[in-house]
Amino acid sequence: MFKKQAELYIKYTYYGEGNPASWPGCSFHNWGLAVDMARSDDPKLVQALKEQGWSQTEEYGLLAF
């Protein structure tokens, strides 16, 4: 898994290919503190996240790729 994450990071950082990626182990995803959503423009999704305690959705924004 580490190798694949490193490949994705290098592709994005050095070649501008793919989606943004952090170096393995340096992402909130690794700690279960972040998730990716398929839709970021749905007000119901934003409200549901707020109701479940994901209060930083407005601070950091929901990013669409």
C-alpha cells in the first residue's frame, strides 16, 4: 500500500497527473479523520456531515475532483 501511495504522490507532485495526494502516512485519511465524497455540491450531504459532527467541512471545504 505504501508503494502505491508513494507512486500516486509522485505522479501528482512532479508530473501534475491524477488527483492531489499526500506522502504516505501524512494524510488525515491514514488516521480515519478524513473521507472523500463523490458529490460536493449537494446541500443535503453538507448538512448530514454537519449533523454527524464533521464540523470542519466549511472550514476546509468539500473539494471536487
